[in-house]
Amino acid sequence: MAEIPNAQHDTITRDEVLPAEHLPGVKRTRWAWVVGTFFGAGFLKPGPGTYGSVAAVIVWFIVARHVPFHWLPLITLAMAAAATAIGIPAATRVARESGRKDPQIVVIDEVAGQWLTLVFCLPTMPFALLGLLCFRVFDILKPPPVRRLEGLPEGTGIVVDDLAAGVYGLIVQTLLQQGFIIYHLIQSAPKH
């Protein structure tokens, strides 16, 4: 199977289609497209990455309602690890089969990064929405070294940059959440 050229050696943009001669006779691999698009969320427009993140928050929120609170951080981290482990090969296949370096329809990277942001999130809707906002900001802005990680080969570059954005989101979401809790504890403390 033909490989997509390395981003460091070409000028292919995020959604530019590669010439057909690079991908002769390629067919869609069903499991990779289901996983890569996170069960079709990647086909939603506009902004498939945001839809992927929203779908990840919904799944996380459902899981959070059905597991013991003290297990939630470990389970969330395991979800992010699983999305990464299966997402890298899925993203690689979808990129090859679609003929795009980093196809927008691949949102398993947003799912993995979003779940990483939610590792220490309290299972309430306001904090889950804060986690969504924090991740999307860092995923869109791609502060250093996030953007450089896109240059990694194939699915690794597609997924790992979102994991780095997820780490930024995790830090900011956790700090804001703790600040909010401390503020409300101070406000509700008896005054002498």
C-alpha cells in the first residue's frame, strides 16, 4: 500500500487530496472508518472536530453516571489510552484510503484528547462543558509543541497532537475547576 508523503518533505495541506497514483486500488477498511470517524461524528458539518469532542463528552458523561466516582479518573484515562491505541492505526488507514494527509473526518484524535482533558473532571455538566471548551481552545490554537507533533508520521501525527492539546486542556480545566471549588468554599465559610 502506498504511503502518504511525510509532511516535512511536501507541501500537502490538511485536506489537500493526494494524486490518485499514490493510492491505486485502495478500498475502505470498515473498522478503521467506524473508529476514525467515531461512529460517523466525523461526517457532521461544519467543524467535525467539535462534533467529535462533543460526542466524547457525551460518552464520558454517560460512563461517569454509571461508575463509582473514585474510579472515574482511572477509567477516563483508560478510555483515552484505548482511543489512542486503536485510533492511531485507524487514522493511518483512513488517511491512506481517503488520500488525505490529515482528513477532517478523522475525529478519534479529538475523542482521545478530549477524554484526556476530562481525567480529573467532576461529573457535572458545567465542569464537563468547561473541559470541552478547554480542549477545543488548545486543539484549535495548537500552542508549542502541539503543532510540531503533527509532523509525526501518519496516524501518530494525527492523534498525538490532540493528546498534547488534551494535556494542556487537562491542566487548565483542573486548575479552573479547583479554583471554582475553593472560591465557593471560601464564600460559604461562616464569617466571624
